[in-house]
Amino acid sequence: MTNLYHEGELAVQARAGVSTQAQKVGRIIVPQLPQGADGFLATLPILFQGGVDAQGSVWASALTGDPGFIQTTDARTVELHANAAHSDPLNNNTIPGGEPGTPRAAGFLAIDMATRQRFRFNGNATRTGDSLTIKVDQAYGNCPKYIQRRDVTVHDTPPEPAPATTDSTLSAGDIDLIRRADTFFIASLAQDHGADVSHRGGTPGFVRVTAQGQITFKDYAGNNMFQTLGNLTSDPRAGLLFIDFNTGDTLQLSGRAQVNWATPSDDDYADTGRSVSFTPDRVVRTPQAIPHRWVLKDYSPFNPDEN
């Protein structure tokens, strides 16, 4: 990237009144993995990805494997030997990356929910056989805000799990999972600036579903770089991933999002005046897509009370 931020990010920063702060914070973005990233990645059983399918739809997905499935060959290269559900729209026969040898923009989030540590890296991914090679363009750490602390256990996936189902609208079960969620992942992109995936968390109820099937959530205070909201301002395509941490079931949604602005409430310190409305047009439900189960230890102390 020639500039630190693209036009969408700059527009959101300006409207939020944090342009100067964003320029300072943006110094954390570097064109290589942060120091110690190789050791951290080697401990993870899951990695989250954002990307675009062959039809141009944006999706968030999860890649899994035994710890060590994420390897670094140098400060700008990550190799994945991952498992992805066959129903995952980014799967492309084995794992994401498009046709063999064809680079495709992708964003990744490495997160350890037990310690609330995380960082993001974005770049171009190329699939070769059962491997995915990522050439890193950007990498940076994120704070632990809004991450619920969970311990992970691993369970064998049944040899014949129930098949995935697809739809164009949310079912009653989908709506129940979304309304119970304390965590989800959102993928976005901006033309010529790559793809991205980020974490959103809060107390159950922080994500809402309208009678018309639209998903809404507030934008809590963060690092003021506004990569996600900036991307959505430039390109409304987005993907959401919800996980049932007790069963390993996943709900993937692709559609369009809109950033909304209102006057912040004087009575609510957590109200930034910003929110996002997401309208799904493609739905993928995959039972036991993830072979892990998580035990909730505690909610983030930063979570606003949405009740």
C-alpha cells in the first residue's frame, strides 16, 4: 500500500474526529509479522480468515488443525496446512486461495481466547496442493478488549456429521444463535487494498436481529483506525461468522453492510453513535464444522451492558 489508510478509512476517521490519533496509532501497522508471531501461531488450533469467493461474495471462515498447522518460513511468509469444512464457501476443494498458483487477497486473525491475545495479518494467499502460502502485506496487534476468555478442548468430529444447509434467509435457529452470541467475526475488503477479518464481542444480546431479518450491532470504541468500517464505507460487501462454542456448529453469512451514524448518548459512555446494519443474502449452516469446544471462563470486563 502506498498510503497507510485508504479513502474509506480516512473518511470514517475524519467523521469520528480521530484523524490525528489514527495516524499515530497506525504506526503499529508493519509489512511483516510482529516479533514472536511464529511462536504464538504455532500454539493455535484455529485461525480466522476473510476473503472473496468465485462469485464475488465476501465470507468469514475458520481454518483448524493441530497446533503447528500454522508455520512461518520468514517474517513475511506464513504456510498453512489446515482443515476447512467442505461447505465453506472459501474452501475451493481443500483450503482457501482460489485456483492453484493464483494469489488471492485474504485477511487473517490469529486469536487465543484463553489469554485474549490476538493480531491480524493481511496479504495475498496462494494455494498449492493442500497448502496455503500467505505473503504478508500488513500485520499488527490488537488490544484484548471485548474478547470473552475461553479454554479450548478438542473433540473428534463424527465420521458422518450432518450435511451443511444453505439458504437465502435466516431461520429461527439462526436468529437464536445470533441473539445468544457473545462473539462473532466480520470479513470486509476494499478494492486494491485487500481483505480483512476482525473480531467483535460483547455481552449476549449485543447483536440484534430485526423483524425484517437484518442484523445490527453497535461499534464499540477501539483503536480508531477503523479498518472494518472504512472497508464497509468503500465496499458494502461483508461476511459474518458465528460459532456455537458448545457444539462446533458454524453459521456463515454473506451480504451487504451499512455504517450508521447518530449522536452519541450522554448517558451511555459506551455509545459511540456508530452502528452497522447487515443484510444477509446467502446463508451457510454447517453442523460440527469445527472440531473444538470451548468452555467460557469469563466475559471481557470491557463489555458494555446492552440489556
